[in-house]
Amino acid sequence: MRAAWAAAVPPGPPPGPTRPGFWRSPLRGPWLTSVFGLVLLFGITILFVTGLLSYAAYNPDLARLNDQTPGKGWLGFYLFSWPTSPTWLYRLTQGVHVTLGVVLVPVLLAKLWSVIPKLFEWPPVRSPGHGIERLSLLLLVGGAGFEFVTGILNVQLHYVFPGSFYTLHFYGAWVFIGAFVVHDAFRLPRALRAVRARTGDPAPGTEEAAGLVTPRPSAPTISRRGALAMVGAGSLALLVVTAGQSIGGWFRRTALLAPHGEDPGSGPNGFQINKTAGSVGIRADDIGPAWRLTVRGAGRQVDLTYGRLLAMPQHEAALPIACVEGWSTPDQQWSGVRLTDLAALVGLGTDTPQVLVNSLQRGGSFSSAVLRDNQVRDPRSLLAVRVNGAVLSADHGYPARIIAAGAPGVHNTKWVTRLTFGEPG
């Protein structure tokens, strides 16, 4: 069958990038490509695992209000109830996910540069097995570009996606990781041999050269180790100007690549925000004296004024805010009414169910969210009215906002107007 396949292939490559001598960099070869590949193997594995954890923390199986991804099916086999302790867990996993994704960009670009000749390999398909490998390469390159580009756009708060970022990133991740696994199954043994050899690249045209070694090398302007150092320096620079957004506090000043569009000012409310009250249509009379909180559950309803909410037992909790975009704050000191106490107003006891939270926010996909029962029952989960000893600012959700133990920032709903306990969404 292999002979019949080979006989059907044209005898020689056409002019242009399919010719072996077209690519002349003396740096390209199995050793350099393998080093970049092994770095990506380690880094992308961590990216994928932390991405799965991020999706689980988003509670996508609770309600379509939380997530619009249809038909997760067996792709959602791992979904679990995200724990409320330790409260810094999501901050850590998402910070690693976003920071590592940015740091790996120079390595990814260098890896793609190193294998450009393989993309123009001739003949394009030599056998069925080679065809599967080529298809995995197409999906690998396309998937990597898609995941990294959409992820970075989301970090920069550029919501230009034709649909939900979560849906696109979820399916894109599975396509990419599938191609990644297939590609590594073919290439990992060869990569390990190339790195261990340390004797320079093999002669062009040999099987060991893997189509990467040019027969007409140009004069070198940098060594391979110099190229590695340059790529490493680029990744280190991105780490320095990115990691501060996940660490928060003073270190956020070093996060030059993080979004800085909204200035929270100074004082007790002087910490990061994504959206101001004005940007989501909150008007002064929405949060003025006429504001009411509606609590529903077990067939009952209670309406609370701001004054009555303040008259309820107030509790404090030190909790961070950590968002899917990678930024987070250190623990802030919140005070307000426990969600379990609000559930008790409508006759619910210690078995408090999940809760649907509705906001005054107008438009967008984040005006409602559903919290899990374990988040509701945690005594640190509050309907907060104060932070760091001061009344919430309008941009931080005055008159009341959710602050839930272990929840992603997007579920810490601001400008809350209704809580419905037991609501499936």
C-alpha cells in the first residue's frame, strides 16, 4: 500500500518554500526544535489542567446563566463542586493559567518559526500515518493560535468574540489538546533523542534531520544557545510585566500589560474593578432610597430596605477577588449579612440550597449568576455592604454585592437586587 501511495505522488517539489534549500537559517534543526517542544510540553500541560480547573470553578453545570456552552457531554466529565477553602485556590490556579499563557508566547512563536519548513513539506502526505500526523499538525498550529489569541484578548478585556468566550475557549482547548497529544505521540521519542544527543544536527536529507536542517545554510548571526537565551529573556520580561496583576496590591504597578482602563482611586474602595456603575447602566435612582432587596425561596418572599438590611446581624470576612482575566486582589475586609441568614428569612435552614443572584446591571451576560450550595452555606459568603471599614462605592456594587468564598470574581455579583434560593436557573 505504501508503494502504491508513493507512486501516486508527484516526483519533485514545486519551486518556492517546498524546496529544501528555500529555508536557510543555520539554527533550525531537531535539537533547537526539540528544546522548544519539551518546554511547551511541560507548560501547555499545566495550562490545560489549570484551564479545566478554571472552567470547573465557573460552575458551568449549574445553569445556563453561568455558562452558555451547549452539549458539554463527556467533555464535562470532570466537573465538580469547586471548594470554598482555601479561599485563595482560584486566585492561584487562574493566576498561573493566565500568567503562564502569556509567558509561553515567545516560546510558541520560536517553536513555530523553527518548524516552518515542515509546514511546506513535500509531498504533503506520504502515507496514511503521515497524513494523520499532518492533520494533527494543522490542528495543533491552528488550535494553539486560536487559544492563545482568544485568551490574550480576554485578558485585555477585548470582548470581540462571535459568541461566548467560554464556549469558544472550551471547545478550542479540547481540539487543541487532542492534536497536541497525537503530535507528541509521534514526535516525543525523536525529540528526546535529539536533546540527549548534544552532538549537533544530523546531515540534511537524513531521517534524523526531520526536514529541518537546510542543505544551504546562511552564515550564522547568533548561536543556538543565544537564540534560546533571547527567547528566555522575552518570556522573563513578559513574566515581570504580567505576574503583578495576579499578585495584586503594590505589585499591580508592575503589570504593564494588564488592563488599566478603570482607576479605582485610593482609600478603602481603592482596589481593582472591571466595570464601573456607569458602564453597565446603573443610575443614581437605581441605588438610591427606593432600592429594595427581594429574597425568595420555599414559596415565600421578603423585601428589605437598605436600612433593614443594615439592621440585620453583620459579619466580617477577609476574602480576595480573583477574575478569569487573571487579575486578583489581596484579601479585602468585607462586612455584611451572611447568605444563610438571608435564606433563613424565607424559612430555609442549614440545608440552604443554591441561589440565583440578580443584579441591577443592564445588558450583558453577567447580570445574573448561580452560586452552589456549598458556597451559600460557607459562613464567609456575604451580601456585603461595606469593605475595609467603608460603605461600598457605587463602582464596587453599592448598595450590596455578593462576596462568596472561593467563587470567581464574575460570580461576586454587584448591585444585587434579588436572591432566589433553590432556583435552578
